[in-house]
Amino acid sequence: MAVITVERKPLTFLERTYLPQIVGGLTTTLKHLVAPKKTLEYPEQRPAIPTGYRGVPTLVMDPNGREKCVSCQLCEFVCPPKAIRITPGEIPADQTDRAHVEKGPKAFDIDMLRCIYCGLCQEVCPEEAIFLQNQFSMSGYSREEMVNHKDRLYELGGTLPDAHFKWDKKKAAEEHGNAH
């Protein structure tokens, strides 16, 4: 095995005194002293959220206040860290506006300590029931507080306009089909 020797050029007198490095460091410090402040007073001031930001996953309702989730469990299956847990439940027979829906979530939990904010749950949802909101700061004193249950998920998500009006179209199609 050959040994390679690298010749170093000798240091000049100024380089040996470290004066250029000291002056460079002081120059950087002085620039930061006179530059405008970049610090935000969080939480009163918050940074601008970029478009396409993936924040906290939430459940949303349609404009008529109905649950959009039909417990297909695709989001649970596609979640890489297995942060989503869904317990399917039956739809009560008295809800005639959801007669075409077979099931709904009895329980829907998202463990925010496991969630990696990848957005796969939102992409795979056929009913557009789960969305990643712009919220980026969540805190809690225990692990249990960091698990968002169904009621909390709807509270965070609220109501979003339904781009497809899928249920209303299905209902209108069923009524139109029954009329013939």
C-alpha cells in the first residue's frame, strides 16, 4: 500500500496570529447587530404557512352537517406508522338521508405522536372525509391527550364544501330511479 504525502504550504505571519479569522468573526457579529430582527414572538406572531402545507389530519363534514367518513378503512391501511385506528359501526335506520351508506365510524382515533404528516390518508380517502389542516402546533401533558378521537377530529376539521356532492347525486339518482 502506497503512502501519499501531501505538502502543506507554510502559514504566513498574519495567518499564524489568527487576526484575519478574528476580524471575520467580528464582522459577522456586527452585521447581525445592525440587521433587522428575524425572530418571531411565538405564539403571538406565527410564520406564514406555505401552500400545500401538510398539518394535522382531521375529519370534515359535508355542507349539510353529515359525516363524510364511511369507515372504508383505507386511511388506516395506508398509514405507514399505523397512527389511525377505525372501529366501523352501523348507520341508524332513522337516518334516511344516509340510506345508501352502509356504515360509519363508531370510533376514529389518530395518534398524533405516531403521525408523520405524510398526507397519504388524505390522498387515499374516496369520500374526501379526511384533510390535513394548517395547524402545526399541538401539545399535551400526556400521551392520551395526543390521541385525537372522533369528536375532536370533527371539531378541528369542521365543514368543508363538497366538490362532488356525491351523496346528494346518489340520493337524487335513487329517487329518480324509483320514480320510473
